[in-house]
Amino acid sequence: MSILKEGKNYELLNTCNKCGFCVQGCSVYKEHFNEAYGTRGRIRLIKAVANGELERTPLYEKIINSCLMCEECSKNCPSGVQGHLLVQMAREDLVREKGLPFVKKFPLEKVLPNNNLRKLSFHSFRLGKNIIPQTIKGINIKSLNIEKVDFLSSYKPIQKPENPNLKVGFFVGCMMNHTMAQVANSIVGVLTKEGCEVVVPTEQRCCGTPAYVYGHSKVTRESALHNLDIFKDVDVVVTGCASCGNMLKSYGKLFPEDSKERELIEGFSKKVRDITQFLVDDLKISLDNKQSSLKGKVTYHDPCHLVRGQNITEQPRKILQGLKGDEYVEMPGASKCCGASGMFQYFYPEEATAISNKKVENIKKTNADYVVTNCPACYQRIKGSLEINKMPQKVMHIIELLDSK
Amino acid sequence: MNSKQINYFKTIVDPKNICTTKEELLVYEYDATLLKGAPEVIVFPETTGQVSLILAYAYQENIPVTTRGAGTNLSGGTIPDQGGIALVLTKMNKVLEIDFENRVVVVEPGTINQELQDMLTPHGYYYPPDPASMKACTIGGNVGECSGGPRCLKYGVTRDYILGMEMVLSTGEVVAIGSKQQVNPDPLDIVKFMVGSEGTLGVFTKLFLKIKKISEAKKTMLCTFNSVKDASRTVANIVREGIVPTTLELMDNLLINCAEDFIGLGLDRTADALLLIEVDGLKEELDGQVEVIKKVCEKNNVKGFKIAQSAKEVDQLWTARRTVIGAVARKRPSYSMQDVTVPRNKLPDIVEEIVNISEKYNLPIGVLAHAGDGNLHPLVLFDERNQEEVEKVHEAEFLICKKALSLGGTLSGEHGIGLLKKPFLDQEFAPEVLSLKRQIMLAFDSGNILNPDKILEVGK
Ligand SMILES: Cc1cc2nc3c(=O)[nH]c(=O)nc-3n(C[C@H](O)[C@H](O)[C@H](O)COP(=O)(O)OP(=O)(O)OC[C@H]3O[C@@H](n4cnc5c(N)ncnc54)[C@H](O)[C@@H]3O)c2cc1C
Ligand code: SF4
Ligand code: SF4
Ligand code: SF4
């Protein structure tokens, strides 16, 4: 039996009463104006497959795969239907019934979970980067920084403070590890300055987001158990990647209710904090006489997996508004998806480019000098799109503002 | 339809705007009701000229055309139950002109209500009709259904804001009616016929709308009661005092709890009824009005009386109100919403009957009402997959409609007739009136191809 028909899953599918409240918020729908690419339509089709009215056709696969997992629909649905979870479930069903194509299977199953292979592939990409076209399918390859030596490989533990208040494990995440070593160092630095003992277990593994969103949660479950074990001795696990945080916090749903593993993993998830959440809510850092490392106008982009995935909106703004020396401006549509969404940008370049261009337009309206965000994937996408559009704004990770040297 | 016919449409619009795949037909077979019926082809026109050519051909070939905006209507108005073409206007979605001096806006029909409001707000203007679905529905659909909303008590419904339109007739002819100027009353005003025509008289391609300036100030009140009776008496008394709030919305206990589950505002879960009251106008008038309303509430045993203190609080109250219909689905998987109107002072009677019906059929029924104009939306909760329960829902709704009519009410406040209310129509209108309506429909659409046999069985 297909997992779509399983008790609770099928129940979820049937809670959608087709009111259509989710449709206009769906960025992918807004590029097609065709219901098939909006949440309500996707749910109808998943239901059709579950009921045996429809085969798993190539068009069905395209419709199911062209979802950003931005969670906008789930936030907008008064009936509590979690559109993005239904899409994830449909992808899981596709993987089981039809398998994954090699272009996804190999990276998801073999490369990302394996630290050496992953290092190798980022490394070869860095070397190859200069001989391939500078943009591929609207993705700005040229602007993508890849570290020669990634953060984890070069990490040297720093002096821990005397009488540390907390023992913090830093989960760096693959994107940050390979593309923003500087930012990762800043996170360690700021946390230490705030009196925490920071540990960075170098054998930590990809959080498993890519495998999960493409319906291969078996791989994610393995990552979950691995990371649980690696971080068992710390009080808190902090990350500066919105997607990682979202995944680490919701590992529980991957394990059967009432299982021993579920209980353990939920205990781990409870320790996870986004960096802004940790600084503002837990450490309650004082911003009274903190100087921003930037001068000029600063605006903020909410990563989907932070604003909707983790309900974090106030904390980053508190930091940005509290820091001295720069001026904060809110951008229109700050919480709309930037169009990156993992492999989406590669497989659906037309939609992704149009969605990113809307973000660029909104940035333009603010007249800001800097765009700040809190997720390496958004960072790269926005940076690339701004450069393609010849816009002057610089993109920063929020921690860079706090780390004035 | 045959493939020659379908291919012909590809000569009119970009082939990417023609869909015939099974997947796409499946997502255009429904709207917000439980009804179904698949089209044979979906066409997304991008210009008036394309709409005109599509209709001319459909007329010649006698193909049914179901016009569709966002498909959020609650009467089956966009179900292509006779197959043919689903004519979807979502790609014609531009705001063409905003003229603040003359307070007129020109939009294409696929413009989303909320998106228009978002363009007007920064300039201090708004378009008053505010269906709860405003984030999701199109202006074309609003005109098709003559939609109303909470603030229509004071400011009127869609009909009061449509100055004119460009429209394509079933033969493909393009006509402009009304005007962008607000002119003298027009005898035999065709614009008025078009509003609420549910896609049966023509396809709108441009709409001229009136807009208003946002009032200087407003106050939002939240009042809870121990009985629906007390709440409805309050409503009648407020109106008798000569105050016209923009909004007088009533929710019963079931809905209070559903709203609370979704938004978590700290509403009183034990209250039997809640009134959301909003007044607007000049700053100095408002305090007096609030005082009077408060007195009326107290006279009717109000349980809690609260004035929203911040813009954020007001926003949250409105979000709660606008989403409460969907929020009921947290209790049971499906809901069916009726739309009946009774004279304001008969509210307690119909609510009492609804409670009886709910008990008799053992079905939870929530009551939401635009209480100011006696428009009720009883929401019956059930499970669509349980056939026996579905039968009971039909019976229960039939009884509610009968009661509304016997109290001197009507069957459609604002959601239209479509397919869903068709069976009730001859209980509300005399045969002569129905015959007149039929003749009007045939005068506009002699081939009966536009949303054929919706509202009324027309025949040819
Ligand atoms: C949860 C919920 C709450 C709602 N709340 C309200 C409310 O408070 N008040 C209210 O009035 N309604 C309400 N509605 C009903 C619905 O949203 C409105 O009727 C809305 O106006 C429909 O707009 P639409 O774009 O979805 O139109 P559709 O459903 O696509 O079409 C509606 C009708 O208009 C016709 N039509 C559409 N476009 C055109 C055009 N360009 N030319 C000619 N005919 C056209 C269609 O043929 C159809 O008959 C609610 C619906 C839901 C699901
Ligand atoms: S997912 Fe929710 S918002 Fe979307 S159509 Fe279904 S019930 Fe409505
Ligand atoms: S998750 Fe985002 S892209 Fe996917 S259906 Fe929901 S709103 Fe659309
Ligand atoms: S979500 Fe992305 S960046 Fe974060 S760990 Fe996983 S793959 Fe890496």
C-alpha cells in the first residue's frame, strides 16, 4: 500500500476543503497562474494518486517536484493543512514507487552524508568553476565562493572562557562549511565572547535537509542518529543555517511515535537554537553599546525555514534595530522565498529566476546598502541575483554585523 | 469536444495557455464546494481580443464555457458540469489605472482583491467590498457573485462599487457599458444586471471600480455573551440607536473555539456568542458611539466588553474573523456553508432552529453571521467520505433554508446560486419572476453556452 493511503497521512490529505486560501501565497503558482502549480491543485493531485484515479505520470512528478518547500501555504491555511508536508509525503511516495533519478540519488545518498566525498565534490567544483560558464540556469556560479579549505577541516579549538555559562555545540552545516568559513569562525568567536564554551565536533554530518525534501528521509534518519550521538555532551546546539536549524528541530517526525528513538531525538531537537534565537532569547545579549560592523542602510530577508519553519522573526530584527551605527529598513515582502530552495533553482530555472527577481525588486525599493540574512543558501542566491541584476547591495550573514573586529 | 476544436484554440492563444492533460483537468473540476465536473479543455486568455475569438468560436460550435477567476466561490458556479471550456482569467490580472482624483480604478478581472487593497492603502484609499476570502479571490469573481463582506453593513456590497465594465458577449462581441465617470442614474442600467450574473451573461475583461478614502479613525470592539439571544438583541438595539457600525459580526461558541485554535488570541472559550463590532468616522464622533454601544451591550447582559488597543490587536481580530470558516475544518474534515438571510430581529429564531436541527441530526453546526444585515452562514461539519452523513447534511441544510424563507428571509446573502442553490430557487421566486430571469439570460446568451443552466435551467 502506498504511504499516501496510510491512516494519518490519508486523513491529512482529506482535511483540505479546497477553500483556495493558500493559492495566492504560493510563489510558484504566481509564476504559472495555473492551479496545478498551486498548493490546492497539488493536494488534489496527490489525493488522486492516493485514490488510484491518477498514475504517477511525468507531469505529476514535475508538479510535485516544483514546490519550494517554503511553507507559505501551511502558514496560510486556516484548516491546519500542512501543504508542504503533503508535498514531502508525495515525494517520499515517488521515491518508493519509482526510485530517484541518478542526478538526485547519488548526491543525496552517497555524497552529502559522507564527509570525505562531500569535501571532494565541493573541491572539484571549486576547481571546475572557472572553466564552466559563469551562470548556469540563472545560478550565478561566478559569485559562489567555495573555500579552499573548508571550515571543519581547518578548525582549531579556541581558548574557552573561564567559568563558561554554557557548553555550546556548533552545527555548521555543509553550505556554511564549504562556502562561508569566515562566517562560521565569527559564530564561534561571538559565542565565546559571550561567555560560552564552544565545541565543534568535526565528524558532524549534513543535517539531511536535501534528502528529506526530496523524499528520501531514510538517509535523513541516519544523519539524525549520527548527529544525536555526536552532540550528546552539549547543553545547546547552535546553527547559523536556517534550513539546518529547521531540520534539526524537527527530526522527531521522521521516527515512529512512541519509539525509543523518537524520544531521544526529540530530546536532541529541544537543544537546538538558531544563532539569533540563542543570542536574544537565551543569552539575552545586551545591544546597548554594541556597534554594528556596517555603516549605512541595512535590510533583512527572512529565510523560509526560519520565519515559517521556526517562527523566528523578531530576534534578528531586534539585533538589527539594536545595533548602533547603521539604519534598519524593513523590505516589502521580506518573508517571501528568495527562489533558491536547494535543487529547485537548478531544475526549475525559469520560475526560480522570476522569484529571485521579485526579491531583487523589493530590495531595490528599500534603497538599502546591505541585505542581511541568516542562511547560507539564501545568502548565495540573493548575492548571485543581485550581481546578475547589476545591483550594488552587499549581502551579509547577520553574525558578521556582531563581529566587529 | 473534438481535437479539431481544441486545436483551433491553439491558433488564438499561445499553445502553453491551452491545457488538456488529465492532471490539469483534475484541478479545474472543483471549486470551494464539494461538487465536481471536469472541463474538456482549459484556456487561459491574456487579452480581450483572445476572449472575444474564443467565445465567437464556442458560440459557433455550441461549446459550453465556464468562466473562472480564483475558483473560491461557494455555490458551484465554476464547476464545468457540462464539460467544454474552463475559461480561466487568472492571467489577466493587471491593475490598469488608478485615478485618485476621480476615485476610480480600472482592473483586469483576474486582479486579486487583497493585492488591489495593498496598492491603495499607502495612498490612504481602499476598495470597500471585503469578502473574507479577499486574499484569495479575484475582482472578476467578486463581480460575478456580487460579493459582500463584514464592512458592507455600512458601505454596501460589490454592486455599489461597479461603475462599468468592458465585457465580451457570448457571440464574441465586445461591449463597454457604464463609464469611468459617476454619471446620472441610467435607466435600465445594464451594469447592475451584470453584477451577480455568475458568469451567465458575459465575460468581464475590464472593470471600473469606485474607491474610497480610508476613514480618519476607527474603533474595534470585542463583546462576549452568555447566549446568542443576548447577542442578537444587542445587534438589533445598536441599529435602533441609529448607529451604523462598519461591522457587526457574530460567532457562536463552536466558532470562537475554532478561531482560538488557529490564532490563539485568548478569546473567551466559554462564551456562547461573540460580537465583533467596528465603527469608523471622525475621531471626535467615535468615543460617543462606543459609549452608546457599550451601554446597549450592558443592557443585554454582556459578559466581556473590550476595545482593541493596538493596530496589531485589530489585525489579529480580523485575521481570526476572516479565517474562522476554514478553521472549523480542524474539528471535522469537511464543512458545508449555507448563506441565508433573515430580518435582523429574527436572528434568535433561526439560531434556535439551527440548534434543534444540529441536535436532531447529530451534526455539529457552527453559526457565523454578518449580524448587522441578518446574513447567516451556518457551517455544518462532517466527513465527505461518509455517504450517510452527507445525506444528513443535505437534509439539515434543506431545513435551515426552509426556516429562513418562512421567517421572511432569502436564500442567498452573498454567495450566489450556481448549482448548489438551484433546487431551492422556485421556493423563493414566483414562476413569473423566474420566467423573466430566464428571458434576460437568453437575451444575453441565446445559445445558452455561458455557464449553461447555472442559477436557472434555461434550455434553448
Ligand atoms: C472560506 C471562504 C470565505 C468566503 N467568504 C466570503 C465572504 O465573506 N463574502 C462573499 O461574498 N463571498 C465569500 N466567499 C465566496 C467567494 O470567495 C466569493 O464568491 C468570491 O467573489 C469568488 O471570487 P473568485 O475569484 O474565486 O471567483 P470564482 O469562484 O472563480 O467565480 C465566481 C463566479 O463568477 C464568475 N466569474 C468569474 N470571473 C468572471 C469574469 N471575468 N466575468 C464573468 N464572470 C466571472 C464565475 O463564472 C462564477 O460564477 C468565501 C469563500 C470561501 C472559500
Ligand atoms: S490547503 Fe488549506 S488553505 Fe489550501 S485549499 Fe486546502 S484547506 Fe484551503
Ligand atoms: S511549500 Fe511553498 S511552493 Fe510549495 S506548495 Fe506551499 S506555498 Fe507553494
Ligand atoms: S540544509 Fe543545506 S546547508 Fe544546511 S546542512 Fe543541510 S545541506 Fe548543508
